[in-house]
Amino acid sequence: MKTTLQARGGNGFSFVEVIFTIAIIGIMSSLVVSAISNASRDAHRVMGRQQQAAVQSALTAWVMAQTRIGNTAQVRSLESVRTAYNALGTTSARFNLLVPNPSSPDPNLRAGFLDQTTADHFLDYTTGTERLKTSALDSAKQYLTLPTWQSGDFPRVDLVNE
């Protein structure tokens, strides 16, 4: 008596079994690829949130530095600081308040409120637009804005989806 394999004429897979196996492998690989691409986008979004927090921290430090007049004990009101901030009118002009300015006589402005590398990274990706961007924000299809500082509030950095 011949066994079933000998009756089929070989020890391999049939054509239908091969097609079915390839289909299963294809489905599994598409699931893996989609999971990886979602993880990458999620990582860029986390980096975007961290960059938003860094700019928010720098903005808060700028406000605190502006409330003190030089090295004296005199202080400016938040209202006058808010008026100066809102007078700039654009996100890029407001962002430039946070960037190191080596030619400034004020030590706070000379050092800046963001480190030079971070500021340069934002400036490289933000050229010609009012949207603050970095490579991570660009990949996540997001950007930062510095909206008008509202009375009774504190200035904020908004993370916006494109």
C-alpha cells in the first residue's frame, strides 16, 4: 500500500498550501509594519510635547526676568510685560525673545532662555513661516505657536496639529 504522500507524488507542499502560507505571512508582516509606523509617529509626538514644554519653560523664565528691572530691587508689573510681549504680534518675533543674543548688554538676553542648539534647530525648520517647527514636529505634522497673552492668564505655547 502506498502512503498518502507517495500517492500525491512528492514530499512538498501543494500549490494551494504555498499560496495560503504566503498570504498568512503577508498579513502578519503588514500588522508588524503598521505597528512600527504608529510607534514612530507616537515617538515624534512625545518629542513634540517635550519641545513644547522646553519652549514654555523658556517663556516663563523670560517673563520672570522681565519683571525685575536690571539688578535692582525694582519690579515691573505683569501688565507692562504683557503689553511688551503682545506688541511683537507674531510667533517668530515672540520666539526671538527666548533666543540667545550675544550682542545684548543684558546678561539674561545675552544667555537667552533656550540653549543655542535648541534655538537653532527651531530656527532652521521655521524659516518663512509663523509656525515653530522642528524635525520631530514636522514628522508628527504638528507645530508650536505663541498666541497673544490674554489678561488674567500667563503666556502659553500651543501645540497645534496640521
